[in-house]
Amino acid sequence: MNKEKLLQKIDSIKKSISKHLLRTSIFAVTAVAPAHTTGNNPSSSADDFAPDASLTSENIYIVPEAVNIAPQNNPSPIYEFTNKVYDKNNREVKDFVDVTKYSLWDCSYKREVGNLKNPVGVISDKGFYGSLQFNRFNAENMAIYGLLNPTYEKLASKFFVKKAGFDKAIENFKKSAQNYKKLHGDANLVYHVGSVARKALSQYISPNFKTIFQKEGLENTQQFLNLQRAYAGEIYCSFNAKGLNKIVATLEASKINPEQVNPAIWGMFLAKNIKGGFGGIANLLKGKKIKDINSLTFVNEIANKYPDVFKEGSGVYAYKFAKEHYKETHSITTMKELSIILQKPAILDHYLKCLSFNQNGTINFSQAQELLINGLPPKLIQQNIKFADLLPQAQDKTRVTKLTNKQNIQQIIKNKKSKIR
């Protein structure tokens, strides 16, 4: 920022402070966010939206929130799930502007069960389970996966009978996963049909599995939905790693990062995978630029290529969802999901690093990346200085100290004028 412009900004800050009678302290780019106090429940006060440079994949958690979108005269609710993100102190994390409210899995959710009662705990007449319509094999795998994950252990343990030998079976499963990792480079092979350890552990599945599944869908909807999506991302997608890797390789050959592809488009890829694998998607991507991929034309192309997924039966809901949301950009939720699916934690790490530049949800991810590239410090929590004023004029490295009263502001202006002369 040139010095004349800086003076104008300082004057603007001064007027703003006078107007609001110093009710709010104004911090510059080197300021530290104020400390927060929290209760036991997630909070969403204005202060909780302050950017936090300490956010990591380990200390954020996602809470799906059911929204009834059924018409008023509809006898049964129809649920969509939007998502909020909280940090380790139960403070809601403010995301960038214009990000999607949904999950990467919502396209599949719409296709499979989005208009059914108890969509998270539903078991269809054909024997498919839950929000993503797992077959029985994958529904049991989901329970095993949850059992080994501290986040879901308590929930998942309800699906098992803890009789003699149960703990030993868990330990053998863990050891087998380590052996698969050493021998074949993929610990997830332990979940496959031929796994002796999986077969042994599955013997402890409760005979009331179906009843428990349906009950948890009604009574523990949010966490159960998260468990199903976590299993799908971390384990299920790895079963077709070859097709997934081909998609990524095709994108990268066109100098496109996977996270540049909008979440609804990824959602269509995932819906296709559940129906019949990732095969063929890479061919649709060849030669396309990112603007071509994140377009309605491409949404229609995918739907026309795979009508059995998107144009028949409940698939029309997935197609409709993609057409309505293809422009939306990635959120913390979808970046976390994508980083898990692709086994690339750096995707989420980079996003969270950029999020520390977020000015109370007034800039987008691309703008935050520019701020990061240009070397500006995070914590841009004052709203008087806009994004457009921060690039790339930051080369003069001018920094404003904490402004607490009129005298400080006048002194800064005086010092700056002296330097200009």
C-alpha cells in the first residue's frame, strides 16, 4: 500500500472510531485476536468468527444441521444437511465468502435417500443402508471403522456384542492392517472380502444390527451421518484408488489442482463411484480447463454420460442438486472431505492457513491465497481496510500498531507525514 493511501485509510479508521465512540478496538495486520471464553455448547457470537491461525485438521470438527425443505403442506419432512465448523474451544469458525453449505456427499445423498423418512438410518427393501446406501458388507465395515476411531468409538460399539474374544479380534484387525500396509502399501485392504481379520471381527456384529442402525439414524443423526461419510471418504473411495488416481492425474496434466474443481462436481464423481466406480470420468476431463469443468455444460455432460446415475429414479434429485450448486466453492467441510478422499492432508492444511487471513467472511479463498503469497501477516480483523488495498503494495512493509484512542491515531499520522517529507 503506498503511503498516501495508508494515510487515507488511517483517516478513515479515525473517523470510524470517532463515530462509534471507540466501542471497538481496531487492530492492524500484526494484531492478535482477542481471547475467548466458551461454555460447553458451540457458540456463534460475533467474536467467535475472528480468524485463528492455530486451526488444524485435528482441532476442528464438523456438525451437520438438518434443515426441513419440505413444502408446508407436505406430510413428512425432507431433510437437507448444511454444515457448521467448530474449533477445539467450541467456537464456530467463520468460513470464506460464497462457500458451499453442503458436503461432497450431498449429491449422492440426494440421489439415494434425500426424500425418505429417516434418511441416515434407512434400510431399503433391497438391503441398502443409510445416507449413501451401503450394502451390508460396507455397513459392517463402517461399524468396524468407527470402532477404531476415537471420534466414533462409543457410537460404533453399539453394533457389536462384546463377548469373549472381542478385544483380541480388534487387536488382530489392527495388526493385519499394519501388515497390509507393509506388504502392499495400503492398510485399507484389511477391510476387503478376503481379509481373515475382518471376517473374524465381523463375527461380533450384533444380531440386532438393522434395528440399531435405524435407531441411530433417528436418535443420533448428526454423528451417525458423519460416521457414514467418514467411512466413505477414507475407506470406500480407496477401494477404487486406480480410478480416483486417474482423475487426479488427468486434472494435474492440465495444470489443475483437484481442489480447484468445485464441490458439486466432485459430488457427481462420488455419486458415479457409488453406482459403478470412477471409471470413465478421467476421459471426460481430458483437455478441459477449470472453467469448463466448473460449468453447467459439464454438469449436463456427466448426467448425459451416466443417465442411470443422474437421470433415472431418484437420480434426478442428484442432477438437480448439481445444477443448483455447481458454482459454489469449497468450504472447510469439503476441503476436509477432499483431503481425506485423496489422502492429501496438505489440501486442508493450506486452506486453514489461508483462513487465518479471513476478514470476518468478507473475502474468498483465492483472495486469501494472494495475501499469503504476498507475504502479508494474518489476523486482518479490522473491516476498514479492504482486500483490494492490500495487494501487492505491501512491499513497503508498512505496519500499523494497535490503535486505542485518538491520540495514538494523531501520532501515527504525524509520524507518517514526517517520513514522507
